[in-house]
Amino acid sequence: MTYIIAEPCVGVKDASCIDVCPVDCIYADDGDDMYYIHPEECIDCAACEPVCPVTAIFAEEDVPAEWNSYTDLNYKYFDVER
């Protein structure tokens, strides 16, 4: 399992999640409009989830149905298969 960042992060990019991640698995380039969690580096510690000010981070199996496309988006960002 991994954590997924969904739609509420778009345009916000608050770095609170990066500050608490013990394995530095949250990434974004300057041109990206949101952050992404690397599914192979995430250790499922959930440290990022409660600090997100816009409630954009979910355990993969808990991503709301309306944001399911963000699961694929996170995997594709790192060119990793689900």
C-alpha cells in the first residue's frame, strides 16, 4: 500500500507533508501543480496524512471515488506499475 495525493492539493502545494515524511518520498518539480508520493519509496507511516491542510492525502484503498484517477496519476508520475 502507498499513500496517494489527490485533487485538493492541485494549486495549493503546501509542503507540510514533505516536512514530516521520514523517507523523503514526496516529490514535485517547479512546474508541477501538486505533490506526488513515490509508491515504491512510501513506507506507509501515514505521517503526511494528518498534516495536510487541505485533506488531499489518502491511503490508496481510501481514495474517494471521485478522485480515483489520482491513484493512476501518482503511479504514472514515477513510471511505476500498480
